[in-house]
Amino acid sequence: MSISDWFFFVLTVLIGLASGSFANVCILRIPADLSIVFPASHCFSCGKALLYRDNIPLLSYVLLRAKCRWCAAPISPRYPLIEFLTCASFTGIYLKFGASLPILVYCLLALDLIIASGIDWDHLWIPRFLSTPGTVLGFVWATLVWFFEWPGEWIVSTPWDALLGAFVGGGVIYLVRLGANWYYNRYRNYSIYKENEEDRIETMGLGDVDLMLLIGMFIGWDLALLTIFLGSLFGSLFGLVTRFCGYKLIKIPFGPYLALGAYLCLLWGYDLIHWYFSGLFF
Ligand SMILES: [Zn+2]
């Protein structure tokens, strides 16, 4: 790598860490309807504000030995974990796309997906303003890329590819949702099912449909289908593993697995498709 490659690499890592810190704030504060700027970060146990030097991503967690400086209340390992995940996902995008225009767009998409996943994980809910404005922006962006012929390894580079992606991604997940809800209420939910709408159980929310509209707009119809496949696979595997370990989860959020699938598709989706079909028709 040249000096400028290294410079952008380090820059991506640092921005990734800072964005991970921001993602933590969003995941905690958005569902609680709190401002994400004010007040400054504070300890949840004693309420004292954090010092600037206790606010450094990853490093502060280690230096403070996972405890609050003031009251020694334990700090959850999910903060450094999300900081690390965000940083790693940004770095992966940089290594794939290089210092070009697509990296900005795809890092923002990754950050949005991480925040949506965190909230879905905690609350089984994906706020609409994390998916819908991004979906509109995705369409506008694809139109700009197409019209001005912006350079870069764009996965979706025309407005119709973007629309088709959103249509297929959102449509397929909507059908999956209808099927899953029907099956669950028809065959699994005997005791509660009393022909009443309000007794029906939602196995999958509309938040997942909104999320797939967003994902499809950015990665196109073929990778959107692969995302749904991978997301279902990861979600089922996670369900099996937790059940095997003795946990009985009533509900598993789908958002984090769709997000993971979308990220893998962003980086290696076409490699995966080529590898699969070359093995099949060789
Ligand atoms: Zn404290």
C-alpha cells in the first residue's frame, strides 16, 4: 500500500471508531425518545458526566477496566463490541472499494444498519426514520450516479436498478411475513387464536419490510434476494444455537440478521453468486 492508502486506511479506522461510539448513543437514546446530542454521555448508575478521556472508543473501556470512574458500576461489553463492529465494517468497505465516492455512501448505510440492528435487538422494533429516509436517499443517489456518471464500483448505478431492488427486496420479505404470520396463527398459536384480529401474533413486523426496501435500493434485486436468504439462515442458526444452549427465546429480531446478510452481500455478494453457479453448471 502507498502512503496515501495508509493515510485513508487509518482515517477510516478512526472514523469507524467514532461512528461506533455514535451508534451506541443512538441505540440507547432513540428508543427512549432522548436527544442524541444533549446531555453529554454519563454513567447510568451514578449519573455523573463522563470525562473526555473516558470517552475514547475501545481504549477507555480497557483503561477503566470496564468500570465507571466515579461509582465503579460495571460498563457493558456491548459498547466496545459495537465500536469494534462499526470500525471493522467501515474498514472492510474501505478494503473493498478503496478511497472513492462509494465508500462514503456504503459506510453510512452500514452505520444506519448497525443502529437499526441494535434497536431491533433490544426492542424488536426498527424506527421508521432509520429506514424510510434512507430508502428515498438511495433512489436519489442512484439517479445522481447514473446522470452524472460518477466513477466508482457502484453496486447499483441506475435509478431503475435501485427501484427494482427495493421492489423485489421489500416484496419478497412482505410475502414471507404474510406466510409466516398465517402459518403461525393457523398451526402454532392454538391456545390464543380465537378468530380475533387482536389475538393474532405478529411473527415478523413491518420494520423488516422497511429495512429490506432500504437494503434493496442500495444493493439491487439479486443481492436483496441473497440478503433475505442469508438473513433467514443466520436467524435460524442463532435460534437453534440459543435453544440448544437452553434459552427459550419467545421472539428473535430479524433486523440484525438481514443487516449482516446485506453487509456480506455488499462485500462478497457477487463472488458468492458466481462461486455457487460456477459449481452448479460447470
Ligand atoms: Zn457511575
